[in-house]
Amino acid sequence: RKQATEYSASSSDDEFESQPSLTHKAKRTLRRRRKLEKETKQLIKQEELKRLHKAQAIQRQLEELEERQKALEIFGVKLERELRGES
């Protein structure tokens, strides 16, 4: 039994040693890549928010123009009636 447990213990140790470990340089490169990916995602999100805010501002302007147009149409109808003497 001792031999079997020693063999299995030594074989599991060999498995850990045989697994490739990342070098310091590879770890640093991986960290840089992850940092760049995170920064890129943040920039993309910021750009999307900028587009959203711009679209919202344009939508508000459009709604204001539509309200002005309706008011002008109503005023125009009143003027036409006055000119015709229908008021």
C-alpha cells in the first residue's frame, strides 16, 4: 500500500511540474493585453454614450421644431381667416 500511495503521489507531483507555467514576460504581456481590452471597451462605451446623447439632443430639437411648426400653422390659418373676413 505504501508503494502505491507513494507512486500516485509522485506521479501527481510530476503532473504539476510538467504543466507549462507562464513566464514573467508572458504574464506581463497578458496583463497588458487585458488592460488594453478593458480600455478599449471603456472607449467604445464612451463613444456609444456620446452618440446616444447627440441623438437625444437632435430628437429634442426635432420635437421643438415640430411644436413651432404646429403653432405657425395655427397662426397661419387664423391670418387667412382674418384676410378673408371669416373671423
